[in-house]
Amino acid sequence: MKRRTFLQGTAASLAVSCISGSRALYALESNLTDLSHCTVIIPSSPSKREVVAADMVVDEIMKRCGVTWNRGSTAPAGTVKIYLGTRANWHALGSAVSSIAAKATKLPAESYAIATGNEGGNPWIAVCGSDERGLIFGAGRMLRSLRLMRRAVSGDLKAMNLTSSPHYSVRGHQLGFRPKTNAYDAFTVEMWDQYIRELAIFGTNTVELLPPITDDDADSPHFAIPPQQMMIEMSRICDKYDLDVSVWYPAMAKNYGDAQTVDAEVRNWAEVLHYLPRVDVVFVPGGDPGHTEPKYMLALLEKQKASLRKTHPKLQMWMSPQSFNAEWLADFLKLAADPQTQSWLDGIVFGPQNRSSISELRKSLPAKYPIRFYPDITHSIESQYSINNWDIAYVVTEGREIINPRPEIEAAILRSMLKDTVGFVSYSEGVNDDVNKFVWSLVSWDPKMSATEAVRDFGNYIIGARDGSAYAQGLLDLEHNWEGRLATNELVDVTLQKFLSIERNASPFLLQNWRWQQALFRACCDAYVRRRLLFESGELARAQSVLERIEDFGFASVPWGTGGKPEPMPANGIDPQNLVDEAIEILRKAAVVQIAPALRTRISELGYALFQSIHQQLAVERLQGEGVERGAPLDTIDHPVTDAPYFLKRLKALSSIEVQEEKIGAIRALLNRTNPGPGGFYDELGNITNRPHLVIENVEGDFDFRRSTHVGTNYPDRFGADEPMAWKHWAESLYEEPLKMRYTGLDPNVEYSLQVVISGDSKNVKTKLVANESTEIHPMQLRPWPPAPQTFALPKSATASGELLLTWTREAGLGGNGRGCQVAEVMLKPVIKKEA
């Protein structure tokens, strides 16, 4: 029997421990050259990063294959030579590869040339960087081109003759050593070195650090060393690989109009950044967190730049107009255009919570300013790029920071949004978005690369040649798991079976690989939630069918005798409480039945495995994550996914009704909660299969939903059994964009009323409702909270034409995240008038 363990060390350590003196033999394909015996050669007087590149290559081959490549100035017979050097130092590598320098002569910064050849019957590979950073990237590209297996390395040397240059000049990721992240706060210095190295191998040239004090707790139980010390170490690691260091530094003091506050902040920032070996950029968000008027913010940043340049002479200062309201944004643009501001402000960052689009921002700014994109690649909901139409069962169980490979949509966002920029530094809260980071790095280097090519490149290097392609396809499948209605998406089960097929024959190296564990964890979670959804939906339907017996003969309140009054007790003599009790029992048992116990156990095992392998904190109490919303799906994976708790709570409440006629009425009201009556209409606007009247104008390329209505949700579920599932998701529009519903075929002779539930996460934002763009149904007003139905009378003139257009808008000019117009449920009901 094959031994399986998820709880021992990292994949790298296991790979090394499994090496024995003899190598396994693999039959090579005809186009492959055996590279198990190689010598890495660098110039005799190498630069610092030429040494780093050689060490990186040798170390990576050992970690991933258990194969020893040597370092030296000469190579034994039968050994493949691998030449590494920069264009400036290439002459020192000898005449055999001297011609390669010509290939790199005209290459721009950060580029490389790779060539192969043969000398005296011995093959060689040469990697020439246009500069030191280009050499790091070229060495990484060479490594990614190889076929890596346990105790064997090979490669198609003919396919490795190429030159390459990055399309975008800034390609980076934010790596915050702080409690709010779901793994980073537990990283050691060694883990950071490996992670940053891997990002460099895939073309990343910028890492963004965070200062010790942000909008977060000051300490974490996972910190290996104090955050200030770790910030210094991470800066050192970045400099080692010649990566730019950006620092995300929020301005969070209360009053920057106060001179003493400004002076204290200037001193504090200088103290924090003084000992960092490298700082290239400081990026200050205009908000989220922080809330400072532009004139005070810019005055602060000018002083900060002058101060910080005393220790980092080439430091640049960038700022984003995040969270600004319309007035502040206008003020910022005016100040940014001022020649004095242009003399010191180096660039503008476009991030989440920006009122203008990136193209609008580009048009509004002087051409002098480069724009850097700050995309949120880490959050699934309540974010810049939320998953549209995400099934509510996924929302309440997997949550906002679940492991989220989205290669196809991330590549599409990149191609659409980077056109007006110099590149990006992504917003990340941990390793849950790991795949997305590498997709962004690869596709920003070469926008022509497809998402499929990118994940295959990633899979073949990170997982290995044997299972890398299948793993990559699994990542694409995981993205499609989240499309459409979960109940009918049978791909979810197929995806899990494909992963399990890989696992059955997996090596210990693969089983210990944290990225494999992440993908399998997600596949298990998706399948488990679907099985629970199908089971719980069936049990709820069974309970409802029991309650529906009140529509049988004999339950109605009718006279028992000629000319008598209707009796409050059913004529059939059946106590309706018996039906209630049976329905309660069904729902109670369904709430505690463990569905797919083996699958549920596997999810827990993988959760513990990820805590040990990459320190990912998928639970709060057990694994000391900061909070449920910060990537703790183990705490919510068993959350109810249907209206069963809502029904159960109301059935318990109506059990106390003593008058049976009233009890039967309460049961009917519960069963008919969404029934608008004869001639009426019901829309659940967060349910893609039940919102026929919602006006949906899908605008091509509108990935952040500035001009398109989309589904909004919230996590964790704070409403619980108090609200139906229909109120836990909603249709949503952003900023001043209206949300519309259109009805046709109405009876012009019928008078209608409107019942509306405004839900969402923006209870302090007012909304207004207008019919047919002219008739005000209600003025700007706050929604009831907790959410509750509101009923409005419609003037008969509003439906006299047989058509009705409803338009909701929120308050204009607000800042923040743009949310507020959030409609969950609408019923258009004919008004039934009592006969005289």
C-alpha cells in the first residue's frame, strides 16, 4: 500500500531527502538532450547578480529534481556547459559563445538572449542578459524550458534559441508581512527568499512591501521575527535578485493639516525605511485606509520624498486617488496638473475604489505622469474584480479569500486594463491568489501568451514535467467550477475526479507540494459544497411537501353545519402542528447529517497540510487566522446553503400559535413568501435563473462593473436564519450607474403595488426609486436595516401603457467603494380591491 502523508515538511525538503546515490533512468524523447550532468560557468570576475543567477540555477535543479549541477570555469568531458553572464561581462566567457553577445546587443533593459550549440561534441546552453536583471530573468526562462523530473533533467535545445524582452516595464506583486494576510505573516526569511525567487523566475521585477504599522493588528502569533526586521530582510532579498522595492505606505494620521502631525509622520517614515537596503518607490493610497484631503496629502508627500531621499537618493513618490469623492477627485486632478506638483510627484497609481476609469484617469492627467495599475487579484467578492454571478452556496461557504485560480479572467483583465499604464503591482492578501500572480507576471511580459499557455508554463515548472500539464488543466477547470448555477454544474464532480486520478499515482514530492495541496483542497471544497447543496435542497423540498398538506381537503376553516360560522379547527381533525413537527424534524436531522464524510475529512487533512507546508491559516481558532473573512473557509465550509435554517426558525416560532386557523395561515404565508399572487411578478435579483425583468447591459471589457449590473454578496453570512437566501445576494450597480428593471405586457386596467427588499453591505447609503424616468416612487432614503420588505403604491398612470421601467440610483458624488444600489428582491403585485 502506498503511504500518504500531508503533514511533513515542504516539497523541497522531501525531494532532497529522497535522493539516493543512483539516478533513475528515463527514456528520453528523440528531441530531448539529457541535462543531468551540467556545469554552470560564469565570468571569472563575476558581478553580484551573475553569482546569484548561477547559485539560483544550481539550487533550483537540486530542489526540484534532486540532481547536482556543478559550478566551475571548465567542465569534464560529457558534461553540458551552461554559460550565464551579462552583456557587459560576456567577453570573459570565451570564444565558443562570443557570438551570443551580438544577439543581446540591441536588447532593451531586463531582456535576454538564449542560445545553444555544440563544442567538441559536447552541447552547451548560453544565457546572456542585457543587464543583471535580464540575466536573472533569462536564467529563469531557461529553467522553465527544461523537462524537470525526479533525478532527471532534459531539454529541447533547439527550442531554446530565442531572445525576449518584457512588454510592460513594471510587473510586481504586493507581499505584506502583516496579520491580515492568510499566510504571509507566518513566512520565514527562507520562505520569502524562495517565494520571491520563484516570482523572479517568472519575470516579476517589483515587490511591494508594507510598513510595520498599517490598518492592521501590530502583532501576529505567526510572526517569526518582528515586522520591521522582516521588512529589512525582504528588501535585502529583493536586492539580491535585483528586483525593485516598492513600499505601500498608507497615511493614517487624523490631521495632516497640523504641522506637528506632519513633522512626526516625516520622522516616523524615515525611521521605518532608513535601514532597508533598497527602496525604489513609495506608494501612498489616497484612501482605504486613510482619509486625507488632496491638498494636505500632496503637501505631506512632497516633504516625505525630500526626507526619504536622504537615505534612498533615487526614491520615487507615487500616489493613488483611491476612495476620493467627486469633489476631492477634482481637487486632486487640478493639483496634479500644477507645475509645482509635477516637479516632484513621480507617478499615479490606479487602484480599487477609484471613481474614474483608468482610461478616464489617463485623459485627465498630464502626460508627464506614468500610471501604474493596482489590481485586486486576491478577493472573490466585495472587491474590484468580484466573481460575477457567483452561486450563493459558494459565497457563504468558501468566502472572500478562498484559493482562487482565475487564469482566464485575470489574463483578460490584464490585456484590457494595462493599455494606458507602464504595468502593475498587484494587491494580494496571501497565497490564496498564488496562481493569479504568476499569470499576471507571464502575460504582462508577453500579452500574446494565452492563459492556457501561462498555467502550463507554471505547472510544468512548479509541479514538474510528469504531472504539470494535467495540473494546469485542473487550474483551468477550477475556474469553470464557479460558473453558472452550482446545482447543475456537473463539471465540479468531474474536476475532482481528475485531481484524484493524478493523486492516485502521485509521488511523495507532488503530495508534499503546497501548490498541489491548494488545488486539491479547492477541488474538494467545490465538490463538497455541491453535494451539500443537492442534499439540503432535497431535504428542504421534503419538509415543504409535508407542510403543503395544509392544502389538502379538510384543513380549511369552513362551517361545520348549515348556516354556521367557519370553525377555527380543521374539519379533518388533523392538528396542523403535527405537520409542523414533522417538517421541523426533517430540517433538524438534515442540519446535522454529515454529507460525504470521506470528502469532508480530506478537506480538513488538506487544511492542516497547508498550514504546515506554507503556513496557510484556513481557520481562525484552530490555525490562528486573523478573522473568518480573511481566508478561513474551514470555519464556514459547513454553513447552510439553502433556506432550511430560515424555515426552521419560523416553524419553531409559529409552533406557539394556539389558534389553528391562524397557524395554518402562518404556514401558508411561509410557503408562499415569494408568491406575488395571480397576475403578479417575482424577481430574485441575485439569482441568475430568476430575474427576468432585470435590465442587464453587459458592456465588453467592463471587468470592474462600472457600467454593468452584477451580483453582489457578503461574507461571512451575518444574517443567518433571520433572512432568506434571496436577501443574501442582490443586483448591484456602482457609483452613479443606475439599476433598472423593465416590465412589459402588464394589464393597463390593473393597479399594481411594488414590494422591494434593498439588502447589501452599504446600509448607510441612500437610494432613490423612479418609475418610467419621471415618476418618483420614493426619494433618497436609507434602507430598512436589517433588510425588510418595503411596499410602495404605484400610480395607475405608471403602468397604463402596459410597460413599466423602474430605476434605482444612489447618492451622487460619494467616494469609497461605489456600492450602495443593491436590490435583492422585487414583487410587482396586482392590487386586489375588496368588493363593496
